[in-house]
Amino acid sequence: MSVQDAARPLGESMSRNPITPTIPLDAQGVYHGFLKLPYSRDDSAWGSVMIPITVIAKGDGPTALLTGGNHGDEYEGPIALQDLATSLQPEEITGRVIILPMMNTPAVAAGTRCSPVDGANMNRSFPGAPDGTVTQKICHYIATELVPRADIVLDFHSGGRTLDFLPFAAAHVLDDKKQEAACMAAMQAFNAPYSVRMLEIDNVGMFDTEVERQGKVFVTTELGGAGTATARSIAIARKGIHNLLVHAGIKQGALQRDETVHLDMPDETCFTFAERSGLVEYLVDLGDTLRAGQPVARIWPADRSGEAPAICTARRDGLLTARHVPGLVKMGDFIALVAVVEDQPDA
């Protein structure tokens, strides 16, 4: 029985996932190749989606799965992981590192959040399906072939073209408190400028949820946004990868530690959404301290003058941790994330 068969939930279709790796996943050494997904389309009847993958292994030890490009307009992960794939040497590790720098390759190529092939948001498509759309097939292969091989998983995100974040690493509140503690410890080892204890308000279909369901240690990030990466955000990603591999016992060396601010996202009152369309004027900046009821932004009409703006307010005390980027907003758009500053945990 394959890893894929063992991981298949009872009652799931017995269809085989058509993705095949062009490199060995379980051999010692360094291998660069692709996950090859046949995809017949107008411009290539016998074409394929080629998803880059690197596997570096030496000796017996834990396995880390490092992923970027879950959303195609978020760049810290793909850049830092491309660098890692060219620089990490087997002599530096004990165990295995599986690198997927651009897991949603079609979206990365297009610079879009969702896949241009099927319109799907990969981070709402797990655990996928072996006989589904292109995105569903990629998700299914990752969920059934790569995640089961891993002991620890790091999935890079940032705000893409429509959001901007304070740079943070995050771990989730979980029912299994032992697993939660392991995830929180790994998140703290990543040592981003901000470290967030996160309660997801809509986690259905997320890669995070699938990895945690399989009992793995999981860390995610939001390292900036606005559709670009900076020298600082890439440096945070590189340091975080090093620290996580050292923490997992895979890479030799010492943790690189700087000060981190600990934040909590306890419930949905952290979020403010627009109830009117128009021109958004922010009254505070990322990192500013807010009080519940304090105005965060004003939304001015974009189709008339002489009308007062709508006021968007913080729903709780805390730090402005994320905001909308484009100057126009639509009704229902995200406006602000206000996270709660926590006391520094004991070392």
C-alpha cells in the first residue's frame, strides 16, 4: 500500500492521482526536479503542469516540508526557498528537507492569488481530489504524498496584492494542546519580528487545517504584502527557515534570535470590514496602538462630492497588524486586523 492509499479517507474515490515526481522523494542526496501533472488544454494537447521540487537528504532524521507560492502573488516564500534549494548542502543536515517553492505554479506564473487555470484558491482547496481540477489534484498529491512524509511543515504567506501585514510567524489554537504547544514552540523558534497565536475564523479547505489534521507541527507566516517583497521581508524568511530547521533537529548550528512581539488573535472582533464602497483613507498605520471604537479608516464616496465619509472603527484594543492595500474598497472588503499584545512568554 502506498503512502497515498494509507492516507486516503474511508469512502474516497479510488482514482489514482496522475501527478508523478521526476526525482526520488526518499533517496539520499540532492535532487532538483518537478511534480509532473498531465494537463490537456487548447495550446498543448499533451501538456503538463510542472511544479518545481527539491529534495535534500542525508542520514536518518526528521523531515521538513517547506512550501511557498500557495498564493501566486506572495513572494517571500518562493524567493527564500529558491535560495535554499541552491545553497543548502547535505553536509549541513541530518534528515530531509522537501522544498516546494511554488506549490501553486500556475498562480505564481500569473502573479495572481488564485489559479488562472481553474480559478481556485489553493488555500481553500485542501485536501483536494485525485480526479478533480488542476488545483484539487495538486492539493491531493501534497496532502497524501508529501505531508505524510513530513514531521514539520512551514508554509510561507504574505499579503499579496491586496493586503499588507506586520511581518509575523503564526501558529494556531488547536484542540490537541500537545500538538498546539509543539506548533507554538516552532513558531517562536522562527523568530519573526511578531509572533502570533492565531484562532482561524474560517479554516475549511486550508493547507494549515490539513497538515494539522494529520498531526504535524505547522508554522505559517505573513511577512508583508502589497504585491512585492523587500530586503527586510526576505531576510526574515531566510532567518526563519534556518531557525526552524535547527529547532527541528535537521540543521546544525545555533538559533538566530532577535526581539519578537507576541500577539494574539482570540476571536472575530479582531477584524473590521467595509460596509460601503469608495476611497479608503487610513487614519492610522501598521504597528499603531488602537482602542476599541477608535476610527481606523474613512471611506469616501467615489461617485459624488459633498457627502460625509463612512467611519470604520477598531472593535477591540490592540495593534494594527494588517490593512487593505488598494485605495479603492468594495462593500465587504477587509479593512483592518487588530491583534492583542501579549506578555512575553517564559523562555
